[in-house]
Amino acid sequence: MLKSTVHRSSPAQTLIQWRKPFIFSETTAPFLLQQKSVIPKREKSFRVRSASTTIKAVPSSIDKSSGTTTVKVVVTVLVTSRGFLLEFLSNLELTSWLDYISDLFGRSILLELVPAELDPKTGLEKKTIKGYAHRTSNDGNEVKYESDFVITQDFGEIGAILVQNEHHKEMHLQTIVLDGFPHGTVTVTCNSFVHAKFDDPEKRIFFTNKSYLPSQTPSGLKKLREKDLTLVRGDGQGERKAFERIYDYDVYNDLGDPDSSDDLKRPVLGGKEHPYPRRCRTGRPRTEKDKLSESRAGSVYVPRDENFSEVKSATFYEKATYSVLHAALPYLETVIDPDLRFPYFTAIDSLFNEGVELPELETQGLLGIISRLVKFVTGVGKDILRFDTPEMVDRDKFSWFRDVEFGRQTLAGLNPYSIQLVKKWPLKSELDPTVYGPPESAITTELVEQEIKGFMTVDEAVEKKRLFILDYHDLLLPYVNKVREIKGTTLYGSRTLFFLTPSGTLRPLAIELTRPPLDGKPQWKKVYRPSWSATDAWLWRLAKVHVLAHDSGYHQLVSHWLRTHCCTEPYIIATNRQLSTMHPIFRLLHPHLRYTMEINALARVALINAGGTIESSFSPGEYSMEISSAAYDLLWQFDLQALPADLISRGMAVENPTAPHGLKLAIEDYPFANDGLILWDAIKEWVTDYVNHYYPSKTLVQSDQELQEWWTEIRTVGHRDKKDEPWWPVLDTPEDLIGILTTIIWVASGHHAAVNFGQYDFAAYFPNRPTIARTKMPCEEELSEEQWKRFVERPEDELLSVFPSQKQATQVMAVLDMLSNHSPDEEYIGKTMQPSWSENPIIKAAYERFSGRLMELEGTIDARNANKNLNNRTGAGVVPYELLKPLSDPGVTGRGVPNSISI
């Protein structure tokens, strides 16, 4: 039989070897199972633990004379760390002893077998067969339960199992395997928490591993299929409870905390004023001061099955996340002046070789919990927050200072989604000139031709696709004056122009910084260029800091949070609300939608919330999420989330049937695009094989009510503020479905991996990617002669002043270390076959081909990184581009593509 991967935790303690109880069946009289006498082992103490469950059946017998079959079921319960904690705190409670008694009398789990078909004679539902599974033994961290069922010949195939947890604490069912049926073994893969009947008397429904379109559903399961979907949708009322699995929608109205402070009030994201995707509804009460905002009291609900696995929870939530966000960072506030800058560059280096001393008493609980960051220094006797040296700095400490690395990272760095081809010249803003000033860019033809003199004219450069740009002008300019009212930060609209050199690298030509009209003063804009003049060279470096801060903010708020985490949550909600767990598309998508809702909820608690890490350490401050909303409104389209469409829309590729992947890249050595297109094609091929198997004709797509409702709900509810856009794909044919599914899977896997798991290596040394620019350019007209004099005398001080403060840098570094970390139980794309796929020979073969292609991608990436002709991947001190290598070891590795947005 196929065994699913299980998450192991603390071993369970054997309580007692139980006698077999009476088993009841609705089709037979109660009978007593024959058994050998078992003497219970003496136990020092008794504990009842919340656990995950596997039900495994062993072969039994067929009684030809009576026409019955005996099926034996073995239930394996895996102890969970969460259950262990609850048990430890409550093992003297009455409920624990009641659970003990339930086990003693063999009434722990009530199982109900449901026939797949209706009675062919009457057209009515056949009787189900019920029986209790009783506890029998312990084996390491597994507690086993057993049950026998006597089944008559007219029962037919089993279609589902109803489960009722008789304990007072939840269980996590892993799989149910029934053996002994004439037609062979039946597997039911659950991978789901089952609440106690005392929390909710409704029985859980689990279908077999065989997938069915709605029209193909066995007659005996149609009502059950509809009921299960109704249960997970809820009624949209009340506050959600931790044990529930209700999926519903709400706006982002819980980012602010107005009851704590007026300064923490934030606008609701989602609606006409601030368009945004929807999140999972929690139903918490509204705040006292703002009835539009939801209270932040208590934990954030996510459906129970969306919580991290035990291993992932221990790795991230309990260890890294909780400790860094709720312990280490607050401690830093006690030891670091929030406005204190780094006095020298050597002080930045000290974070990696000396560290920050932490208070002695408060950090005792941190030791061993964030061991990557917190070290105990022998001889000094102090606890030190000390960071591992990022690979980029380890290879070349001064690479961040060079323009060639600035250009290279737009193609092979943390944010490869912003660079775009210059399609029109001259550059011009589309904002209202009566509000924001003249739309014409200060980067003129004459200026550019001075920089590329000897190569070609600007017109030739545009025609030959040699000019590229990072354009944050129109997105940021409307927020410049608002952000400048915040102490300790500033903002500009920016454009950065690059020239594609004959070697295939991008050479920065010019940076334009713009401030709109302010306090009666006209628009201010200035262009900075690389220069041989000492003063201009330092101004260029300062301008790069501002652009990099803009790019860091766009990366985190748009390329990362919005386009992956945020926009994927509606897909998860709709998939659970509209697609039955027996639907083949549900089973295709499920591995790619796991854990995302939990990490998103955590982000709303401590990262993107009012006063959180993003607001306190990134240039836009309290307007960060509003800018994310503006980007959603102006830029986000579902059809452009597909990698080929994204590259074409940015001018980075054109369609070419004779080229690899059907695209010709504007920059041949574009590491993200080159590796990403192989992964995209592999995903699309796998999805094509899968979809064509279940939908051999377009009529099956059109008539699939669940599928059509799923796509409609994504468009009209999950992304309600975009529901009337003309670019939404239609869903009429298998080809339409293949495109939609490939896009969703790509976003959750390749896209997210490309912008997430390099965060520590590229941004932990913050001079390479500062998250905030705290001071204005020294040549802006408001600055005094004294400020200009200070800059001329000590330009390095000006650079250190514009960088993040010591507190901001240290906070961000700790968070980036956490977010770049792979869990020990990470589920990488193409590595693990789902049980429902392995039971179908056609799907199994297709998945094996998919896995093989991903293994080839590993070798292809290694070969490319060894190719000395690829200057954006190789060279002295250059970090190889490995972010899209499918597999990784645990920890911070700079590689690995998980199935889902799992951190």
C-alpha cells in the first residue's frame, strides 16, 4: 500500500493494550469479537494527546455461505506537538479522563462506511455501516486503533467514510485504507484535522482517492458531495472558531489598530476607494473607534487544515517567527536608539562578526530557539544577536558598490519582475500635470547620447531594444508629499535607465528623481549619472540608494506580497468552497495552496500591519499597503501573471515559434527568465496531461458546474474589485483551463520562490538593497548651504545617514533570515506524488515525466552557472543564480522551489 508522508513529533506513550469491544452494524446484530486476553502494562502516568490518524486495513475473509465480507481496519494516530502541549496543560482535567474512558471501552472514533451507489432496485440510499475503532497499541509516536466491519454483498463499492471523533480534543486523520473488499483495497487520503464531537457534532466526510467530475459522481455520493461543500462555506455569520474549516471572504480591515492609538488607524483595503483582493473572513468584532475596522484581539483564524504542519510550525511559528517578531525585535528597541545611524561601514560589518548584545535575563528563552541568529559567546558570557554573512558579501564584500552589479541584479537578483524595455521615447508621465507637474522626463535624448556616444543614437537604441528601465515614477509620485510628512523617511518618484551592452549586461545610464509641487513650490526633478567628478560620483551613489529603496519596497509590497501571497488567497478560498475534495482539479491544486493562509495571517499580525516591520523599516511607512493597493488597481491582471505573458508585457520577450519556449528574449542572458521558462513549460506540460485526461472534450469543461462556479467566484468575489475587467480568461475549453491552472501553480511555486528565498543573501547586507532612504538628496533646493557643506566635507556620513537606522536594519535582517528559511519538511515541486495521482496509472506516468523534467532543470541550471560566457550568472565574486533550482536542503540556501507559498 502507498504510505503518505507523516510529520513526526514526540513519541507517544503506550497507555494500555485495549480489549476489543462490541462492534455494531446497522445491517447485522451486535456481535462479540473473539480475542486473546491481554494484561495491561503498568503505566507511571496517564496522558491523552491530540493526534493525527491513519486508518490502515489488513486483508480479511469472505464468508461465501453468508455472502458477507469482513474488512479489518487499523487506525494509526500520530501524536502532534500541539496536542502534546494541550495534554500537558490539561492531563488532570475531567475531559482527559473521559477520553481515557472512551479508549478503555473502545469508543474513540466512530466510523461510518457509505456505499458509492444508490440501491438499483429502489433508487434510495443504501444503509451505511457504523463501527467504533478501538485502541490497541503504541509504536513509537503512533497510537493504533482497530475495527472490523461485516459487509453484505449488496453493499457494493465504498464511496466515503464519515468520521466522528469521540474524544474531547482534535485528531488529525492522515489516511484510511480498507482491505478485504472483493474489488480490492480502498484508500481514503484525509490529511485533515477532525474536531471533537463536543465542539461540533457534525461528522467529517472523507471520500475515496478516486476522482470524479460532478457529472460522474456515483449516485450514492451526490448529496454527500453537495453537503460537504455547504459545510465549508459557512453562513457568513459570527466569529470563527479555531477548530472550524469555514472558508469565506472579507476585506483587509484588520491592518490597523485604532483602539490602541489614532496613529494606528488604517483605511480598509478592498472596495472602490482602495481596490484589493479579499482575504479569509474571521468574523472578529469591530473596533470601538472605527466601525469599519476589525478588532485585532485574539489570534487570527484560518481554517484548521490551513495551519502549518507540526514540523513547519515548530520551525517557523514557534521558533523563528514567534521569537524573532515577538521577542528578539522588541528587545532590540531596548538596546538600540531607533534613529541611530551606523557611524562607520565597519559597524555594519560588526553585525556579522561581532553582533548585537542582548539583555541577559530576557533572552534566556531565545537560546536554542533562534540559534541561527542568537549565539552565546564563550568567555564574554553574553547572548549575542549575530547574523550569518550573506553569500553575496562572503564572495565579494564590495560588489554592492559597483554599477555592474546594480544592473545585474535587475536580471538575476531578488526582484527580476520590474525591469522593462523602453518602448516609447521620450519618456513621459501619464499622471495629471495640473497636480503633479510637467509630465516630460528630465532624461533627455542629448543626455542619453552623451552616455552611449560611440555606440548608437537613442532612436537606434530604442529600435534595437537596447534601452531598459526601472520605472517607479507614476506609482510613487502621488505618495511623495504624504510620505514626507513622516519623520525619518522621504520619497521621490524615480526612473532608472539602463543600456544593454554588447556583453549582455545592463549598464546604468541615468537616475531621475522627482518631487511633485509642494507648498507653493513647483515640481522638482533632477537627473544623476555616473561621473568622474568626485561630487557627482557621490550624488550618483546617493541616488542609487533612493532607487534601491524604491525597488526594495516594490519588491516586498508588489512582486512578493501582492502578486503571490495576497492574490493567491482568493484562489484558496474559492477552491475549498466550490470544488469538492473528490474533484480532480481540487486534488491537482491542493499541494500548491497549502500553508499560504497561515503565513498570510501571520503577516497581517506583525509584518504588513500598522506599526509592523514593513511600515517601520520601508520608505513608504504607513502608506505602504496603500501603495500595494494602488499597484493592484493600476498594474495587476490575472492573464499577466503567466510568466510568458509577463515577459511579453514588459517587452522582455516576443513570441517566436522557432525559439525555445516559443519566446525570443530581449536579453538573452536573463537568468530568471531562462530558468523560469523551463519550469513554466514543465508545469504546463504536467497540467496539460492532467486536464486532458479528465476533460477529453470542451463540453465537460462547460458542463462542470463546480469548475464554472469556482472560476466565477475567483473573478467576482475573491477579486471583486476587478470583476468587470475584460482581460479575465474565459473558461470554455480544456486549453482555457490549462492556462488558468498553470498560472496559479506558477505563481504559488516558481514566482514566489524567485522573489522570496534569496532575500537574506541579497538584502541582509542592506547597503546592497536598503529598504528605506531616510534623508533627501543634498542638492534638493530646500536644503541649506550648511547641509551641502557637510555633504561635501564628509560624503560618507551622508550615505550612512540615508541608509536604514541600526534598529531598522537589524529588524529587517532578522525577518529576512526567517523568511528565507526552508522548513525540514518542505514540500518541493515535483518531489512527492499525491496518493490520488499514484492510483491512476495515466496520471502517475504524467507526474513521473514532470518530476524527470525538474531533475533535468537542476542540471541545466548548474551548467548555465558554469558557463563563462553568461556574464549575468558567472564572474569573479558573482553569486550563481540558483533561486529556481527545484530542490534544496533545509535552512537558508538561496535555492529550492516549494509547491506552495509556505513562508
